[in-house]
Amino acid sequence: MNRSAADVIVVGGGIAGISAALRLAEQGVRVLLLETRRKLGGRATSFQDVRTGLTIDNCQHVALGCCTNYVDLCRRMGVDHKVQWHESIWWIEAGGRTSVMRPGILPAPGHFSGSFLSARFLTTGEKLAIARAMLRILRQDRTAPEIGTLTFEQWLGQTSQPAGAISKFWAPVIISACNLMPDRVSASSALHVIQEGFLATRRSALMGVSSVPLVELYDPAEATIQAAGGRIRLGVSVNRITETSVTTSDGEELGAERIISALPAERLVKYVDPEIGERDARIRAAASVRHSPILGVHLTFDRSVMSTPNAVLVDRQTQWLFRKDRDGRQVHAVISAADDWLALDEEDIATKVLRDIHACIPGSRHARLLTARAVKEKRATFAPTPEFEGVRPGITGESGIVLAGDWVRTGWPATMEGAARSGYMAAGAVLGVEPESMLVPSLSPGAFVRLLGAPGLRDQHRRPVIVGMAGSQAELKRFGMAEKTPA
Ligand SMILES: Cc1cc2nc3c(=O)[nH]c(=O)nc-3n(C[C@H](O)[C@H](O)[C@H](O)COP(=O)(O)OP(=O)(O)OC[C@H]3O[C@@H](n4cnc5c(N)ncnc54)[C@H](O)[C@@H]3O)c2cc1C
């Protein structure tokens, strides 16, 4: 055995593993990152399509303005300029009637009031009900024990929402943010996203999308980690993990003082030493993880079909469209919580998606579909149900293994922000500092949010940063968070 292959071995080179390894290397720790694939980035990357030879993204990945730690990671990797920020979201109904949601002149939490009031896809009664619920969300302590056992649908039930408000507004927002239906997703996850992503500040809901294939965002991580003194081995599969060593699939045993697992839950359960599995409750929790699928469909048309950078298709099964080229011929459709679609073949999927596009963008009926490539991710994300949130494991626990990954306890549903946070906190645990001190604070809530908001929401930004970077406001300014491609 190579007893001191490194001070710290990080297993898994997705966003969580990259974040942990980079922060440790920056602190002068001898870190070794092991990744089974030939590329870093994990689920948030691209792949070579064997059929066409083209590099295509797993699926559209969207960050929000409130994702301060993911934004910080991009900056550390030097790829921040490759993320484009949009402030408008287009909601398109069957027949083509379009409403735009964008922050107006009012301060948070009222910044969406103008476009919300003028949105045409909601009736006056639905708007009043949504506004009532938003006010309650603002004041709701999402960590309160009575919230822990509720689904978001049960929580919403307390606010008497009409069916149209749920199907046209709450469902698309929550399904795309948490990748789970409102009747399954924990109220705490849904409230977290709405409070942090929509209500806290004017910039929280800015949508960040990569202007390059996802793989180009994470390729530079290799050089960045190495420049900071860390080492990376790609194409190395770990199949046994103990508290101080890992064994690779070709039998090499590597020792270290600390091991960070940044593997998906089911992989950790498979590879962790059974003796650790018995005494560490976090491994039992990992075994209880259930997954939720996402379907991404890459479409190419013979002419332009889409004039806006993004679109929510109101009350359709195809939830989002993203324009992938300047002239709107390449369109990416996303269906989250896609359980009902998994049994369909590519042709049926394309037909269904096309039906939704034709319904909402009538002009697209004249366009010919040239190619359709459906990418099904059965285990796209963990399912943030109330049951799982109740046992969601922390980064440290009964054994010495430190856990990172979007599924460990960060408060966030399965997101790039959750993964980055978990990696930063795992690095903190290894460094012996308060793990949360590694985090970049959330955006400072506006004065009215501080006045009206629930404790968890209004105090977010006050967290100290000991080892982390400077304040989030300064960091985010560097991102030029302004709409880059107005319709
Ligand atoms: C289709 C889809 C759409 C999504 N859309 C969004 C979105 O719009 N916005 C958003 O914020 N999030 C989105 N997500 C979620 C986001 O991709 C994840 O939350 C995030 O990438 C998880 O990062 P991670 O590092 O925790 O895990 P992973 O990315 O799963 O990383 C784990 C790594 O471990 C490696 N590994 C596995 N086994 C071994 C082994 N035995 N030895 C060594 N290495 C191993 C894997 O190859 C992988 O690189 C989406 C996910 C999917 C699948």
C-alpha cells in the first residue's frame, strides 16, 4: 500500500469533488482527486454522442443568482465569463400568448410585482392566491420542526391555492428547481428555493446558463487544482473506501490522513467498507436515497422556431425550452421529474415534445425537425422528500470519512450550488475550521426582506467567512449580472 499517497484523497470529480479538492489545494494541503471518468464535471458535463460524433450536454444546467458558492467556484476556475446571466423568463401559453417575468423597479421582495401583475397566464384570483402564499413564504421559518414532515403540496394546502395557480405557477417552478412533484417534494426544500431564489434580493432569480458546452466549464478545473498544488488522476475507479485508504479497481491501495467521498450516495454505499457502513448512520441514510429522473431533448429545426432565450411552456408536460443558437434553430427541451417519460422511445419523446412546441409556438409548425436526441437521466438527482430530508446526512459523522455531494445536508435540493457548498464544507471539516466558515455568504437580503422575512432568510448573509473569499456582493459584481441576450 502507498501509505501516504496524499494528506487527503477526494473520491469523485463532480462539482462537489472539484470544490473540495480546489479549496484544500489552495490551503497548501497535499490533495489527490480520483475520478473514474476521463473528464471532471460529473453529472454537470457533456458527452460525445456516438451517433452524431457531436459533443452534447447531459442536459441544460441553470444556476441562479443566489448560487453564490457555485459562482465563486466558477470564478476560481477562471470560467466565470462563460456563464451568461439573464433576468427575464418568458411564459408561453398554448396559442402563443406570452408573459415576461423580470425584476422591476420595486425593491425585494416586491421586485417581480410589476410583471407578475401584468402576467396574462394567471387569472386575478390565481394572482391573489399566489401573492398571499408568497407573503406567507416570506415569513415562514423553513427550518421549523412542523415544516419537516410536510410536502410542499401539503404546505400549499394551508394557503387555499386554486388548481390553476398550482398547475400553471407553483408546479413548474418547484418541479424544475427541485426535480420532484409538489406532492412528493419536502416543503423545506421548496421553501428554501423560493425564499433564496426569488424573494431575498432582486438578483436572486437571475438565470445563469453556460455559453459553451458544459465540459468547457469543468476542464479548466484540472489545471487550476494542479496549479494550486493538488494532484488529479482521471480514469481511476475506486471500489473500496475506508477511513484512511481507498482501493482502486486495479488493486492499488492508497493511504491518506483523511478521505473525502464526493460520490453519489448509491456509489458510496456500494464501496464503503461494510464495517463503517454498520456504525455510521450516514451510510444507512445514503442507502435510503431515492432518485428522480430528468429528460433533456436536443432538437434541430430547418429554420428558426424560438425567438426568446428561454421559455416556460405553461401547463404543458414539456416544462422548459432553451434556445441554443443565435437564430433559434437549435432548441433544448427539459422535462424534470420525468418518471412518466422513461418508458417512451426517442421517437415518441420527440413527438410529444414537438406537440407542446407546436401548441405554444404556432409558427414552429412550419419548421421541419431535422434531428432529435433525447438524453434520459434515470438517476438525475436524489429525491428531496420529507423522509429523506429527515435523515439527510451531514459531512461529518460517526466515522472519519468526510462526505460531500449534492445529496449531503446543505439545505439545497440537488443543485450545482448544493454540490459546491458540500465540497467547500468538506474542505473546512478537513482543515479543522467550522465547515460553514468556508462558504461564500448568500446575497444580502434587501431592507424590506430583513424587516419582513423569516429569521433563516434575513440572517443568511451574516455568516462569517474565515477561510473563504471576500463578500458575495463584490464577487457577484465581477459576474456582470446583467441580461446579455435580450429578446
Ligand atoms: C439531467 C440533469 C439536469 C440537471 N439540471 C440542473 C440545473 O439546471 N441546475 C442545477 O443546479 N443542477 C442541475 N442538476 C444537478 C447537478 O448536475 C448536480 O447536483 C451536481 O452536478 C452534482 O454534483 P456532485 O459532485 O455532487 O455529483 P456528481 O456530479 O455525480 O459527481 C460524482 C463523481 O464521482 C465519479 N465517480 C463515480 N463512481 C466513482 C468511482 N467508483 N471512483 C471514482 N469516481 C467515481 C463520477 O464519475 C462523478 O464524476 C442536473 C442534473 C442532471 C443529471
